[in-house]
Amino acid sequence: MTRINFNPYTKDQLCTIVQSRLDSAKEGLDASKAKEVIAPDAIKLAATRIAGISGDARRILDICRYIS
């Protein structure tokens, strides 16, 4: 078995991951029913914190689940 280490995600990459998850959740909804669940500033703050600590995308997704 060979262990593969991945580089941590950057703040911009983490923001993109979260935003794409939110956009995919809005697919299939009417434009009138789709609302902003998490403010963009909250996503940037969480991404900045996680990028500084670990860069793990799973952690930011967990945080965003608790925020909403």
C-alpha cells in the first residue's frame, strides 16, 4: 500500500467548492424558491480559517452544514 498525500486546498479553491455545492443544490428549483442559504462573506471567512488550519474540504463542508 502506498500513501498518497495531497496538498491542502487554498482559500479560493475552498470558496469554489462550497459555492459549486450550493449551486448544484439549487438546480431544479424555481428561481423564486431558491434563496441564499449562506452569505458569501460567511463562506469567505470559513474558507480563510480552514485554509489556514488544514485546507481540508471536508471540514469546510461540515462547518457550512452547521451554519445553515
